[in-house]
Amino acid sequence: MTKRFAILALVVLLPALASAQAVELVDRYMAAWNAHDAAAAAQFYDDGVQYYDASTGAPVIGKSKAQSDIVQAFLTAVPDLKWTRDADAPIVGADAVAFSWTFSGTNTGVWSDGTKATGKTFLIHGATLIRLKKGKIVSQGDYYDAHTFYKQLGLNP
């Protein structure tokens, strides 16, 4: 009986442990963003990561491009950015984490496309789907209301 109980416990507990590790990885990744450290955030990416921002419509592919074109671009434009996972529980699968979030800051830096800083603050809500493989982010999709984001910054979408 003890051996069966141990096997049953593993079958029940392993997915829960994997889920907890996935959420912990996402929290550490977000902490790197909040520490304003693009290189630290990029350490969570697989070399072939696909980063999709719904407002642009085209994925950024590759760890170094995601670091420079996504993370560093935001850190430069919004040096005080804050990205927090909302209080509702994330949805965790075998190789994925989905969660809602709040992103805020002040646009005091130039955007990567050359758009000048507006000096305005913003606060937006969105959702992210992250897929993991061997402890690395292989894809990330960010979905949010870009119109509201641009409006808060005083930009034309």
C-alpha cells in the first residue's frame, strides 16, 4: 500500500509542483523587468523565443531581438515602468502560464521608432500567454488595448 500511495502522491503532486515552478519563473521574469534590467529579463528567453505584441501584429523572433526590440525599447521609453501580475490566479498548464496584468509608468524616453517622449503617465491592463520549454520562455503573447495606451500618452494610434 505504501508504494501505491507514493506513486499516487507523485501523480497528484508533480503537476502542482510544475505549476508552482512556472508561476515562480514568470514572477522572476517580471521582477527583472521591474528592476529595469533588459539583460536579466532576456535570460528567461529561449534562443528562438517568439514575442508577439498584439498592437504590432508581427512577432519578434530571437532572444537578442526580444531583448533589444521589446524589453530595452520599453525600458528606454518608460524608465519607471512597473509590470504587476493581477491578483486573480494565473491559469497554468503543462507548458504554459496565462495571466492578467497592469502595466504603468511615465513616458520620459524616446520610443524605438523615434517617437519623442510625451512626459505623460499611463496605466493599462492586459493579458499575457507564456509558453515554456525546459525552463525557458519559448513564446510570449501580450494582449492589451493599445488604443487606450496611445490615448493616455497623447499619441494617435
